[in-house]
Amino acid sequence: MDQKEGSRSHTANGTVSPTAEGADRRLQIEMNCLSPPDSKSGEQSPAESEAMAPGTLTYGSIMSIGPDASTVNLLRIDLERKINRHTGEERATWDNRAQFVLSLIGYAVGLGNVWRFPYLTQKNGGGAFLIPYAIMLAIEGIPLFFLELAVGQRLRKGAIGAWNQVSPYLVGVGICSSIVSFYLSLYYNTIMSWCFVYLFQSFQSPLPWASCPHHFGENDTYIIDAECEKSSPPSYFWYRSTLNTAPTVESSPEFNWKIALGLVLAWTVVFLCILKGIKSTGKVVYVTATFPYFVLVIFFFRGITLEGFDKGLMHLFVPEWHRLLDPEVWLDAATQIFYSFGLAFGCLIALASYNPVRSDFLRDTLIVTICDFFTSIFTAVVVFSILVILFQQRLFFCLQSASGTGLAFIAFTEAINQFPLAPLWAVLFFLMLLTLGLDSIFNFVCVCDVLLSSRAGSVCLICLILSMCFATSTGPYVFALFDSFCANIPLLIVGFIECVAVSYVYGLKQ
């Protein structure tokens, strides 16, 4: 036995106890200095407590760390025991790799794929737009997606903790991401409340937006609402019956109880899904990440059976090559990649932090980003094959409304009116929008893993109260402000700082 080993004596349970001479008091973790708690109760037995070396520190009821631990096996601890070597606490992990990949797909494939990408494609040169979109995928989307997964998986913390660990000066990056995610959770759940309102009203025939409201005048005269007659039944139902939009933002707000009830239901669903952290959301993504594809396939086969569907696809994909010289086309491609993948929100870092350190996140990055790319194209095909009905009737109207809420709640609902069994198609469509939005909501709310503890209920309650500003007649104007300003500039700044921080602060070699 050498001198170093001779200065130590062994206790009954195999841990190493330092003698008074030559004891190393640095608190560092070593595999043989960790005593796991009792497997049944989660607490140490009396025998283990007596055998523990004097001065041993414990972190919660997870692990006990001896005072004489050395730097040996630090990486082995991370890999085999799933323990955060900086705190000594065990990190929750996904039950399997499928849950992680489905969570990433559910987060990346969202409402923007359905109502933003088709509009941008037909606006920016049809098939020609796919060229800058694919280039931006390669030089912007995949690298940043890979970077955030790498940071989360290696440091095993949420956005705030991870950037604070890279450098205390970068904690503001994580805070900014969390604030933006908080704003977006209010924005997204408002859309979910609209979907709930439409979903519940889809269980009737005929659909309430299929015709204009009317009343009987003198001599039983059948009088149609003049405002509805000037626009269309779906537009009237959206702006008047559902939102009750005020004439201007300065108008006195009136409370909208339909939207308020929708918000209560939406935030209740979110709370129940994140109540137990990734253990509950990991199960939910099996449905929320796959159901939209099921509905898209159904709508695809319905669309290709419509007369003239090829005209809609030609309008979408016939390339206008001269548009490639327009810088705005490239800017739209870069912006769509940025928001479609959910970069700089901190959600990817949080999701990857529950991964084992050895997980192949490069493979996951390629799977998710390429899946999102082809999902966007497939969604555009579905949307324009369905909207061919409106192209044949009012082309200008369809082009003006084929983006954002106009596509989902006006153009698509009018197309559904033309289908047999229209209520069934309406239920499927709004269920798809709900599942697309809920995946993003889970990650926006849970971007800081501290929110997954007992405070999840308080966070959802606060968000519900703040969301009530959208449940008024002036709420649509507030929603438009959120849509335009709450995320654009902050996310660009965060994305740029992330690249600089990893390259020059953390160091590429690490």
C-alpha cells in the first residue's frame, strides 16, 4: 500500500474516511464516495447514516458526497448515474429516445407550418422559394438547432442555468429567452382558446358559419344581416360572433365570456399536462405529435379528389425564378426557418437537458429539422389542394386571407362548408390545430425547468389572469401587438449572442 492509501482507513460500508493527517477537504464527487438512498423509502437507513464519513454533505435525499472525493470518474458519473456533477442531484430523464424526438417534432412542427409557410411560398415565387428555404435550413436552422441541443444536453440545465454556467455574464440570455417564451405562451394559448370555441361549435349541423344570421321583420320578412351580406358568413362569424371586435383599439372594451371560458379550458389542459414534468408531457407527445400527421393525411386524400386540385398546386409551386434576386424572399426564408424550429426560445435547451449525456443529438437534429422541412411542404400541398374550391370562386379573397388566423378561421372554414359531412371535417381540423399548439405551449411554459415543480399551478394561474386581456372586444388589437413585437427583435439578438457565446466564451474546442 502506497503512502496515499496508507493515510486513509475504510469504513464498514466501503466509503473512504480521511484521517486527520493529509485529508483532502475539497468537495468533489467520486463514484465510490456516493451513497444512494434506500430504494424503497428514498431515505438512508440508520446503518448507512452511522457508517457515513464525518463531514459528509447531502443534497436533498438523492446522494451523499464525502468530503475527500477526488476528480476521478466525473464524466463516468454523468454518463452512468445521470447525476449532475455540479450539484450532486439526479436529473430527470426521458423514458426513451422516442419521447425526446417526438417532443422535438411536436415543438418544431407548429401552427406556423400550417398557416405561415403556404402563404410565404405562394407569395415569394412558388417553387423558387424552396431554394432559399433549403439553403437557410442548412446554414441557419440545422447549426443553431444543433448548438442548443448540445448546450442543454452537456450542461443538463434549463436555459437560465445553462447560460449562467457558461458565464455569469450570459445569464441575461437565458432570462431573455424565458421572458419571450412567457409572452408567447400567452399568445399561443389565446389561439388555443379560439380553437376550443370553434371546436365546440362544430358539433352542430349546419355549421354556425355556414350562413349569415337573419331575423324576421314586418310581415314576416326574411332579413339577412347587412354586414354579413357584404363580407361572408365565415368572416362575420369570426369577427362578430367569436371575437366581437371593437371598431378601434381606443373603444371601451367589452368582456367576451366565450373567449374567457376558452382560456380557462386551455390553461387547465396545459396545467394537467405539465403537472408531473417530463413524466407526463413525455406521454402526451405520443398523441399531440402524431395526431396532426393523421389529420393532414386525411385532408390530403380529400384534397386530391377535388376537381381542379392541380390548379391549386400549380399556383403554389410553379416557380418564378426572378424572385430569387429579391432580398425580401431570402429574408422571409431565414425568418421562417428561425421561427419554425423554435430557435432561441430556450425550449430546445430545456428539452435536451433531460437527455443522457451520451445521446446522439446530431442524429436527432437531422431527423427533426428534415422532418420539419418536408412537413412544411406537405402542409402547403394539403392547404392549397383544399383551397382550390375558393380559388375557383374568389381568388383575390383567398390570397388575401391565406395566412395566419385568416387562413385557419376564415378561408379554411369556408372551404369546409363545401364538403359533405362538414361538421366532421371541422372537428378534425380544429383538433389538429389544438394538438399543434399544445406541443409548443408545453415547452414555452416549461422553458425553465423550475416551473415543472409545485409552482406549475401558480404559473398557469398567473398566465390565465394575464391572458384575460385578450378576452375583450379590444383583445384582437392586443393580440396583433404581441404577434408583431413580442418576439422578433429579442430572438434575433439572443440567437446572435448564443453563437458568439459558444464560439468565444465557452470555446469551440470544449
